Amino acid sequence: MRPDGLSSKNGLSQVSNGSSTRKANLKGQATAGATPESNSRETTKALASATYYGHSREEVTRILIQSLNELGYGESAAKLSEESGYQLESSGVATFRSAVLGGRWPEAERILVLSFPPRNTLQTRQKTESEEMLVLGQNANKAEMLFHLRQQKFLELLERRDLVAALAVLRQELTPLNYDVERLHALSSLLMSPPESLHDQPGWDGSVKASREQLLVHLSKSISPSVMIPQHRLAILLDQVKQAQINNCMYHNIAHPPSLYSDHSCDRSDFPLEIGASLTQHTDEVWHCGFSHDGTKLVTAGSDKMVLIYDTRDFSIIHKLHDHGSGVAFASWSPDDSKLITCSQDKKARVWNVETGRCILTMDHHSEPVTAAGWAPDGESFVTSSFDPNSPICHWSLRGSCLHVWKGGFRVQDCAISPDGRRLVAADTDSKLHVFDFRTYEEDYCLSLSSKPTSLAISRDSKSMLVNLKQGEIHLIDLETTAVIRRFKGHKQADWVIRSTFGGAGENFVVSGSDDSCVYIWHKENGYLVETLQGHEKGCVNSISWNPADPGMFASAGDDRAVRVWTRERDPLRDPLRYAGGLSMIGGASSNIFPRTSALRTTSPHVL
């Protein structure tokens, strides 16, 4: 921002920059005290620096001033402003910012109202008024901005338990705006609510300083960025640079972000593309595999009724769990990895103590096969899903009591609880996704799909979900908006249940099994197919699990009775016993192909 509030067209400073040497003008005429030689050099320098490598010099400088202030280098920021001749903000913006952060609401409102001139009139503003005015964005809404200012004032009065003054603000200031009536009713209900309910409000934790800063961020969205740069602008730009580098790196599989010092690229050899071990202890199709959260254990389950738990250091078997009377389709680790839920075609779900290998709880409530399970984030309760239309989803306590039954008359193929504990998502066999508020049990929405879902997975940030569809597509869906963010294609999907998932250090990949015995890996952000891995013999690859603690390892489970552990070429976990087909022979058992026999593995439950 120029000191006089105006932006120069070519980014050159038109005022003194505080140095003792005067700059030459662009017409080549020397200023006082300048020699022809120095004038020529200064002219060349000025022309060359009109922009910064094609970027606006003013924009770059002002963003740097903002960043220096945010980094705590206030003196350096002031020096840069003085030397460059650019100011971070106009006087009006600076006054408005100070008023909001200081809670001087009449002053903040006066500046805001002053910035909205009456329609269809031309008014001559006094100079002092013009200096205080804000330059507003095209879609700025006066009622909305005033509402948020007065809402902050109202909430602060409630925080201080000054109910009389809060009621006056509600009646005399907020209500006349006639804006967001639903929100107005919610604010009104707070007057009769206990004080602790106030802290359930979005963005309000009792900290006046933090809430005012958040208010300012919200209001700044309606103010032109030319006079009020969005908060942390340089950090946001750097994040975009890093994300662009990640998006352009086909094999980005590291937990830490790339350096800003150089262009980033991961080598293909650092990606888990080799079979480090083959686990062939199952005697029939393997339907599920899953690493524990700490990455120290791997569970596998399948048609042979067995559940095996491995130590991932050497993939020796820790426990063999035999209690189920039919095939086991799913297993889920508790948040602390101390317990394991298994879901079976025998219509039962069991909870196991991982340390002892003993079954500590059996749920036999469902009258149809149990298809999936999910733990609440606190590990104190869990849900099970089933083809049973009378109790498709049940919420259980660790004592075995049923806390709630969702009765919707639908059959559930898969379910998952978001890591933040807010939502429960259930995929039914009629091509629908049911999204529930896990705290109230109420349905938030029901989303119709283009095909039957075979599995779903929720991202670690609880913002998106991955849905595998029978039609041969995997959809990445925004949990808030329900929009399909991206589609992944290329794998083969028929009538069998294939569990796709997120993979990689930062969940940068989407990985899935396939009906053609292959593993498919896509880049999540750009949708490109990164690799197609041939690691199983004939039959379907049913399940994939990426090690949460080791981005260089994932596992795949298939109809060939085998679980393949994929590692990087340089990793020490390598099986020396290899033959031409590239498969390991662990335990001396060959992976002969058996015909698919389980009805649970089909997406059509009516054939059961």
C-alpha cells in the first residue's frame, strides 16, 4: 500500500525511500546531486526492478512486511516499509483492525457503515472520512458484517454473565438486522443455557483475544485484499507451493513436507513396490488384512474361519484366533491397539484381548452376517454393521450392552466412524450412503450412489471418504458438501467385495485390490495411476492395508490364500526364496487357487 493510499502502476516508488541518494527519474533527467553516470545506472536499476521476476513489486513487498511482523521481526518490517515506501495497510484498515481487536465496537461499526455509501447517490467525502473508509470486496454484505460484529459483542457479554446488556444487544442491535434468523434463535437460546454451553459455539472457547482475531479473519474476507492482506498470506502461498510440488511428485511418500530450498522429487526406488514377504498360513481365501495403529502388528482373516495376528518385525505369528464358526470378513483395531473386533459370516462379532489372544466379548445380536465394525475415538465403545435389516448398525459398550440400534430397514455392507468422532457412515446394499451424527444418532443426510458400494474409508482428517463402487470406480467424496472430489479408475471390479483405502505417509495415495489379481495405486491429488502391481496369483485381491507407522510398507490379501507384504527395495525385510513368478514361499505352502465359495464376499446379500 502506498503511503498516500494509491498504488503505482509499475510498482516503482514515487516517494523518498529514506536513503540519502535521490533516484533518477525514468526520463533520464538527473536529479539534484546526481552525476550523468550515476543517473544512467540508477535509471537502468529502476527499470530492471519495476517488477520482481514478473510479480508486482508492491504486492511482494507488502506481503513481506506482513510476514516479518507475524514472525516477530517488527523492527525489520518497519525498516522495510520505510525503505520501500510501501505501507502494509491504509489508515482506515489499521484503525478498523485496532477497534475490532480492542473491542471498541462503536468505532468499528462507524468505520464499517462509513465504507458502505448510500446507493444511487454521489457524496463528497471529507478527507478524514475517506482515509478511514475500507475498500470492500464486490460481495461485501453490510448486514452480515454488522451481524458478526454484534454477535461477538453479545457473546463477550454472555461470557461475563452480563445478561441484561446481552439481552439489549440481542433485541436492539442483532434482531433489527433481520439477518440469519436461525442463528439469531440459537443465540437467543444461550441466554437460558448454562455457561458451559457457550463454549460449544463454533470458534468460541472463552478466549476473547482468540475469538476477536478469528472475527477479524472472517470480516477480512469482505474487505479488498488490496488494502487488507489476508492473514498469514506468505504461509498460505508457501503451502500452495509445497502442495504443488507434492502433486507433481508421483512417488511422494514421506511424512515431512518438502524443503523450499530446491525443487522436490521422490525416487521410485523409495516406494514400496517389491514383495518383501509372503504370508501363506491361511488355508483358503484371505478376505481382510489390517495393520495396527502403531504398525507393530498385522491381522489377517478369511474364509478358513481363522484370524491371524503377526509381529511385523519378522512376521511371526503371535496369535491364531479360532472361535468363529464361519468365514471372517473384517477386523478392526481399537485406538490403543489393545483390542480387536472380528466380524464373521456366523452372524457374530467378537472382541479380543490382543495381549492374551482371548475372546472377551461376543455380540450375537444380528440375525445376518456381520460385515464391518468401527471404534469410537475414545476406545470405550464401537459399532457393528450387518446385512440384518432389523438391526443394520448397533452401538455397543465394552461391557456388551447395546447403546443404540439404527433401524432403517436397510442392509449395511460397510461402516466407519470418522476419526474426530463426529460422524458414522454406513454403506448399504441399495447404493446409498447414510451419514449419521454419531453423538445424537440422527441422520445428517443420505447420499444416493451410481452403483453398489463394496467398501468405504474415512481420511485421517475426517474431511473426506473413499467409496469403492461395484461399477469399477472409486470415488473420493467430501463429507461436508457430498461433492465427488475425484474418481479413480482402471482396476477391475465385479460382484466381490474389494476394500480400497488411503495409503502413504500423508495419505497421498489411493490403493485398491482388483479382480485381475493386481494392486492399483493412484495419486490422490491428481488422480494419476501410479503403479499396477502383479503380486498375487489368479483370483481377486480383496483387501489392502498401508502401515500407519511405516510408509514404506503395505499389505495385500487375496484369493490365492496369500498375504503379500510390499516393501522398498532397500529395506531389510526381503525373502530370499524366490522363483520366476516373483512370489515367496514362506512356511513351505504353495498358493494354489481355489474357487470362490463365500456368499459374504458378494455385493448381493440376498443370495445368502
